[in-house]
Amino acid sequence: MNTPYSRRLILPGSRKPVPSGDLQPGIKKDDLVDITLKLRPGRPLPDLTDPAVHRVFSPLSREAFSERYGTSQADIDQVEAFAKHEGFTVVRVEPHKRAVVIRGTVAQLEQAFQVSLNLYKDAQGCVFRGRSGDVSIPTELDGIVRGVFGLDNRPWATPKIKRVARAQANVSYSPVDIARLYNFPDGVTGEGQCIGIIELGGGYQTSDIDTFYKNLGLSAPTLVAVPVDGGKNNFGSTVSDEDGEVTLDIEVAGTVAPAAKIAVYFAGNTTQAFQDAVSTAIHDTVNKPSVISISWGGPEDTSYGSYYTSFDEEFQAAATMGITVCAASGDSGSSDGADDGKVHVDYPASSAYVLGCGGTTLRANVQTDTINSEVTWNGGSNDGATGGGVSDLFALPTYQDGAGVPASPNTGKTGRGVPDVAGDADPATGYNILLGGQTEPIGGTSAVAPLMAGLVARLNDALGKPVGFLNPVLYTNAAAFRDITQGNNDTVGNGSSYVAGTGWDACTGLGVPDGGKLLDALRG
């Protein structure tokens, strides 16, 4: 006779590679660790990537979503029974987030999930807890548990920011200039909206924010820092790229939509914390962001499917609640910074439920509001290039059926095409940002995500309701974009990158949105 929880199975998509870095001694088996079990929703979420479904669907309030799609009590009872059997402490149960957080010692976790945990040190000197191989769960939890996160806390994402010395910048712009050049709707300021910004490190100085807006003749936006899993606003004694990322996001989004509230969700840089930060923003019933900007990510890892399955249900939930999510497509071109000689797309921009934001090089005369040229951003392997390509994890969404997305050079299969839209991202034609008391030009697709989030806040203000999940609408309104037809994002060097051309392409998507035309299309 089998005892409870003795029959095991491999959790699909839970495999992780051996961490890069040096194995370190000293992991303490009695150290306490909090991990998150992500569970299935109470019922299947609607497939809003199908325009036919999207067209007739009415977004739900956060409360209605929790009631309809939150994890069932029966599933939660199963997880809590397992936790009790293994001697874990249940820290919190969040049915609306499909999450149960449990606490146990390293030794308990190793036994319960049949993993080996060790300490490693990476090239940057960061010491982290890591594992390799698969996670095992009891058969009683088969189909209930989507993913187990927190066993491994290696850094996962990077900020998609590019900084250059002012002498290297050919020209730089205020976000006000960019919004005007891109014809963002006049007479609306994001009134009544909240823009959520996800940050996995760094921080901002209030003095930078206040002075930046004062210099533009604007009032600083209402700014709220929301701690997630111990994260906090942590501006360093020496200005870091992470600090630059946080400050860039706030100053761009808040300039484009100056009347919008800005809620910054600070979390750690792990797969567990990243998901929790996004989930916290989506389900935040206090600040209630209508649009979320994400400027962090990493190349897809096809072996770690449970992470993407679980995380993607967060973005699907956001779409179901009418929340727009904008994500940077990456700053390392078609390789996305991977060194395996293959092309890669950046997640979460590769999610079909996310607005993937690519990058351009913009040359314009702001005195006459004239765009002289705009091409795909590609400064080479050292100076960065827009991310973009074809997902090896996610299937081609229905809304991209007629877009001409090519097959992935890696697999020969056609998947989700990235990005959807583009905007100025080249640091040589970047954004004037006040950081650490100094004005400097900053670029990267991390500037495009908050830029588009600001546009969405303006659109929401103009329409009197959230635009919600935009992607299916955009692909039927190509006339609302200025097509970018020149350049490529090659950083692999083997001919397997992508070239800009007429219509959608894997460098700049549909192109640069004309805010006024997009508003007209949404009204229609």
C-alpha cells in the first residue's frame, strides 16, 4: 500500500541547467527558505489572442476575476495538506494570484522536491542558491501545481537600458519631444490612470524626479513605491544601470502622462520575485494600474517551460482584466545577448499577451517637429541593437496570422513574432534623463516600454476607459503606424538575423505608432 505523497512525477518544464559560476561551500541545511507554488486557475482563462474572442469579451474587474478564475479551494486544500505532511509552514494563500507560499528548511525542500541545492558565485561576485535538473512533485499535485519557484534564486533578468557619455550622443531628446513627434494625442494627460512599473533592482532619488519635472515646467507625478517580497527603492551610493533603469522608466512614463499616478513595484531579480512583482501589480486593488511597463527580461530558455507557462498566465490574467502590459524587446539584437550562436527573443516581450516594444534610431528637428529619418536601431554588439525575432516557446497567436512572421532559424517553426511596435531606443539619439543630479542621454528598448505605457495612459484618458489588451486591435489597424523599412538587428553574424521591410518585421514590428491615428482607430 502506497503511503501519501510517495508516488512521484517530474514537474513538466522544471529543468534548469547547472548554474554558471563557481560552486561555493557553506549552504546551511537548516536555513529557512520561502518558495512559491503557482497553481492552475479555477477554470481555463479565455484565449484573447483570438480576435473573434477578443472582440466580444468584456474585461473583468479585479474582484470579478478573482471570483471567476481564482484557484479553487479544493486545489488549495491539496497543497496545504502536502505542506503539512512535509512539515512546511504555509506563509500565505492567494487564490487570486494562483499562489501558495510555503516556508521550510533547505533540507526539507531538497527532500520534498527531490532536488539538490548549493551555493554558487557568478562572475559579478553575486552568491546565490542554485539547482540543476528537474523538480519532483507527488502525484496528488499532478495538474494542480504549475510551477515551483524560489528553490533557485540566481539572477535571471537584465535591465534593457543603454547609457552613453554625452559626447557620444549625436542628439538627444526630451520625452516631451518624442511624444510630440509621434503625434501622441493632445489635450489628455493620463488623468485618472495609474501606470505600474516593474523594477528588479535599483531605485530613484526624489530630488532627481522633482528637479526633472520642474525643469520641464511640469508637476512631478504622484509616485508610490510598492515593496514586493522584501524589495525596496534602493538608489545606490554610486549610480548603477539599475538606478538608471528605474529613473528612466519614471521620467519617461510620467512625462508622457503627467497626470497619471506612478506605482513602482520593487522586487528581487529572481524568477520567483519577477512573477510576484507582476502578479502584485496586476491584482493591486489599491493603486489599480491600467497599464504596466516592464523593462527587464532575458532570452527564452526552452527547457524551463513551467516558468513561462506560469508567468504567461499572469499576462493572460492582465488581458482578462483589461490591463495593458508593455515590455522591452531587448538591447542585444537578434541574439538577445546569448552566446550560443543562435537567435533568441526576450521574455516577457515574447508573450502573446504583452505589447513587445522594439527600438529605432531617430533623427528629427524638434524646432519644426520634423522627422528626418527613422531606421532600425543597430549600433553593433558593443553599442546595442533592438531585440526581435521569432519565439521558440510560444505559438503564433491568431492576431499575427496575416503578419508574415517567418519561421525561426532555430526550429524551422513559426512562433510568436517580436516586437509589435517600436520607438526611439538608440542611446546615440536617446532621452535626456536626470540621474544622480546629472543630465545624461539614455536609450535602450527600456525607454520604449514606458513611452508606450504613457501613450496607453493618454489613450485611456481620451477614451474614458482602458484600451486593455491592444495587440489584436493593432494588427487590424496597420495604417495607424509609420512603417520602419530600413536596417537589421544582426548581432549573431551568421546570417540568421532579421531585416526590416514593408509591413511587420522582426526588427520594429508594425512600426512606430501615430498616437492620433491610433486614437481614431480605437474610437472607430
